[in-house]
Amino acid sequence: MRAVRVERFGGPEVLVPAEVPAPRPGAGEVVVGVEAADVIFLDTQLRAGWGKEFFALEPPYVAGGGVVGTVASVGEGVDPALVGRRVLSSTGERSPETGRTLAPQDGYAEYAAAPALSVTEVPDGGDGEQALALLSDGVTAQLIADTVAPRRGETVVVAAAAGGLGSILVQLAHAAGARVIGAARGERKRAWAAEQGAEHTVDYSEEGWTDRVLELTGGAGADVVLDGAGGALGTAAFSLTKEGGRFVGYGASGGDFADIDRDRAEERGIRALSLLELPALDGAKDRRLLQRLLDKVEQGEISPKVGQVFPLEKAQDAHRALAERATLGKTLLRVNG
């Protein structure tokens, strides 16, 4: 079958189309005929060799950790009625104890094996690619939103508001009745953030962007700041959190999370969390959050947007676009369909 492998750690050029054996379902597994594969920023970091302390990956491996498609076959102990169903699923090795992903891989391929307990059915008539936009970024966004619980009338700043995860956070905060300020780079991304529900937008590549946010908040800062940028931008975003506010740093696009002064946060009564300090997820919690998001799509509360789709064989281009900050919303690889 067609697949894209990481032949060695390195730049996008190490993503190489290859013919590899199609997987067979083991006990408790399904094999999915893949329509589209999820592409997230973490994929680019893992390809470059980052995160070895968290994920057990060694090249060569088939990249990607999530798919949408149709169940083609099932293994021992799995209900055969799943065959023919359209599903979303994370792929790769999972802990048998917790169901948490140990090695996100095997998604950039025509067929992918996945634990049956990790699959969620796509609603009848649902858009599979739109649903796939919720699989990883959406679940993380809902976890963050549940943790900070933005309320009606509060101000929420989302940094990296035009990305796959940031776009959904903007929508979730807007749906909760919060006033959202989207921070993004350039007019194109600011316009995208506004389309997702941001009442105001600022360009965080311009000097003085934090002053503009303070002006929009009457000098007090925001009740909630959600940082998808990390590094110096994330640290600047943290400074915009008002006393008694909430901050989550979930992005590390430059390789580092925001540098938070914990003593200062405590002095100001700010609840400051990094991505690794959010409540732990497992397979069952992932599926519950994903189902909530699918329900919100059906009810018209949110509408995740796919900004760009690349053919499977152009995975290099997808990774370059993410690295160059040229993407809007969700990025996918179309495999079949």
C-alpha cells in the first residue's frame, strides 16, 4: 500500500513516499481504509527528532497519528458490524493500561490499524474531513476550554488564533459568550481569526501588540489567555493575563513553551498551566471529548475549518507549510476519496 515514512530524523525532506505492507488487525483492533490523515504541528516536531522523552519513535516509521475512513476489517474480539462504518481514530501504539498514545504513527497511509476502543463513528451524513479536524486539535481545545471555563462577558486572548487548535479555541470561547481577541501573524490570519468569532484581532508580529490588547481590555488585561505560540511570544502573552485570571501555554512552535514566572503568577493570583499540567487524558476521555465536539458541530455551536488539503505524496509540502506558518485552520492529507 501507499504510505509516507520518516526515513530518518530531519527536515521535511525525510518524509518519503513508499510502498509498505498493509496492516492486518490484531486482537482488539480494526483496520481503517483511510480517506484523510490528520497533520498537526507535533508531527513536524517528532519528524525532526523532538520529544523522544515522551514518545517512543525511531525511524523508519510511517508518520501521522490520526485518520478518518471506513473500517475495512476487524480483529479477534471486535464486533464485525463495524466493517463498513466511517470512523475517526487515533493510530499508533497505545498503552494497554490507560489507552494513552505512546507512539503516534501509521496515519499517513492507505490503511491504518487502530485499537477498536479508540474509534468514534462519523455522524451519518457528516463531513469526514471536518470531523477529522476535531480528532487531535479539537480534543485538546475542548480540554483547555473545560479547564479554564471561559464565561459570558469575560475576555479571552487566543495567541496563534488562526491555527488548527487556536481556531477551535476561538470558536469554543465565542460559543461560551466570551469576548475573544485573536492574536495572529499578518492580515490573512487576522481575517481568518475574525471569521472564527474573534471580536478583535491583533498582529503579534508587530511591535506594540501587547499595548493594543491592554487598550482593548481597559488596561486590566484578559480574564483568560491561551497561548499557542510559546517562546518569547508566549511569555509576552502571559503578561496580558489580568490579576486572578487563567493562563494556559499549550504551544511550542519555536521549540519552547512560554517562560512563566511562577512566583509572579502566584503573587497576582493567576492560575498558570502548561500543556503538560492539564488534566491527563486516556482513550476513554479522548472519545468522550470528541463526541461532545461532534455533537456541537451537529447543533451548530462550532464549525471546524479545513484550511488546506495536500495529496498523501505531498506530505513534505504540508510539513513545510506548517513550519513556515503559512497554514490556516486544519491541515490534512487526502489519501482516498
